[in-house]
Amino acid sequence: MRQDGLDYLIVGSGLFGAVFAHEMTKRGKKCLVLEKREAVGGNIRCEERDGINVHVYGAHIFHTNNKEVWQYVNQFADFNQYVNSPVANFRGELYNLPFNMNTFHAMWGVTTPAEAAAKIAAQRAEIEGEPRNLEEQAISLVGRDIYEKLIQGYTEKQWGRKCTELPAFIIKRLPVRYTYDNNYFNALYQGIPIGGYNKIIAGLLEGIEVRTGVDYNASRGEYEGVARKVVYTGALDEYFAYQLGRLEYRGLKFETERLEQENHQGVAVMNYTAAEVPYTRIIEHKHFEFGTQPVTYVTREYPQEWKPGEEAYYPVNDERNQQLYEKYAELAAKEDKLILGGRLAMYKYYDMDKVIETALSAVKREAAEE
């Protein structure tokens, strides 16, 4: 399908693709966006139900310390003052996150930072020498009590493996705050777009041709040579037809339910840290926007093994996969008409602000080359 005069064919309508398309269109470039799903927005897409914006692919809380990025997203939507303050539920015991004085008081009854620090220091001393696995790494950072109640079960569900079988580097650090502060991200700018993330995507893609339900890799021949460059945000191993092997991911399953009650759990995000609970968290969407609707929607989030053909969510950044990704990245670097961006193409977990930062940087590089 020849389309003369097309500057960029953009594969994926998530934040990276949408920001890139928006900025290049502003600069007079002609863009076409292809989206594999039937609706745009990637994983930040919302669906409005009974006046509640349901985060279809899990909780997305915007937070950043980058003023430029904050001003950028505020072009497209006003943000509320939502502050992420999740609660951990361990067999009915509730603990505030991140680990702070509220957590330590509920865990041990301590009331001062000195008491909490002494308790953690005593438990950390259990691990001598270099931690050999994730369990030892976590205990060396926060002690056994916090590890066993708030980290172990959640992490093993998330990764599908025992913590003793996971490498230590997965947990480089764990935030420990000796203050009574439940602000999880502690970022300068934080909130949820009023009316949901779809407002941002709609603003970014306004006036740009988007084709949904198009699997670029399956219909590559149809789009071969239609644009000067391809901006690709899908899985990199799929782009190269898995010629070096497959990268691994963790999958997720979402079960969303309408409840005939005004308030189910009193918080937007509640983590379930016990191993016997099959889901990792329950999201109650209305609390992201301080909703007062007479009904509510909750989503249970189940980590699961990922199989080819399923939706890929979290890259498994162990040594084997990272080395394989680097080989694919070398292949990509040889294609001068290919631009990579986003979580899948970069095989990296990105917060939303970082996706926007990298998209804006890619735009600047493109502009500098002209």
C-alpha cells in the first residue's frame, strides 16, 4: 500500500508512538500510526464505565520530577492531586507502603525512627557477605520480618519463581523512610489526568491518521517502503522474526468486576502479599479520581507465565535475556531507517514520564539530523 510523501510509519499508539507522532506532525511531517489492538493508547488506555475511568491494563499513576514532562502532559489534560499511597494486605494485616514509620509501627509497635532503625539493623545482620539471591538481598536491606510479610509472597507471584532462585540484582534497593509518610513516589509532580488517560492520547493523536487492528509484523509486506523511516515500539525479537531466539516476558491477567457498593476497599491500590492469594493486587479505579458514584469497579491482577502470542508486560531482565536483547539491538542499529522506542522495543520497564522523555529526545535527534 504505497503512500507517497509519508515521513514516518509509527508502529504502536502508546505514549512513545503518540508523542513522536504529535511532535513530528507539528513540525510538518506526515505520519501514519498503526495499532495492533482495536483501540489506541497502549497500556494506559482507559474505559469509562458508570462514570468511572477503568485502567484497562493495570494501575497507571503519573509521577515525575521532570518539570518539562509535567508541563508537556498538562497541555492535553488537567491533573488532579491524587497521591499514590498503596496498602499491603498480609492475611488481613494491613501495612502502609512504601516502608515507613506507619509500616514499622504496625509491624513491631515501634514509635520512633531510632527504634525502627535498630529493629531493622538487628535483622539485617542475619546476612553476612554478598547476597547470593533475591531473598538474601532483601533481608540484607530491610530484615526478615518485612521480607517475609511484604516482599516474599508478592515477588514470588510476580516472577513465578522462589526468591531463592531469583538473582539478587532484581532488588537493587528498597525504599525505607523513617518518617510517617505514605507518599509512594515522593515525586515533585504527581496525579491522574481528570477524565482519564484517553484525553492525553486523543490530544496527541488529533489530526493524525491511525489504523487500528493492524499487526505490522504480520503485514510487513503491505507497508514496506511506504515511509522514509519506521518508528517501532513492539517486541524487538518479533520485528526480526525471532531469528536469534525469543525474549522472555511475564504475563498478566486482569479480572474486572462491577460491585454494587460505593466503596469496596477504601484505597485505589491494595497489594496482597501472601503467597496463597493468587493475585498480587486489587485496583479500585474510582479512587484515582476521588469518585462518588454509587457503584464501583475493581480489578484483580494475576501474574502468569507468558507464552508467545500473548500480551507481553514485564521483560525478564536476567543475564540470558539481556544478552539476547543486546544482540537484537545490534541488528537494529544496522538499520538506519529504524527508530526504536518504548517498553517492548527497548526491553525495559519504563515509567510513563521516562517514555515521554525518550520520545522527546528521539524527536530532537531526528530534527538535528535534518
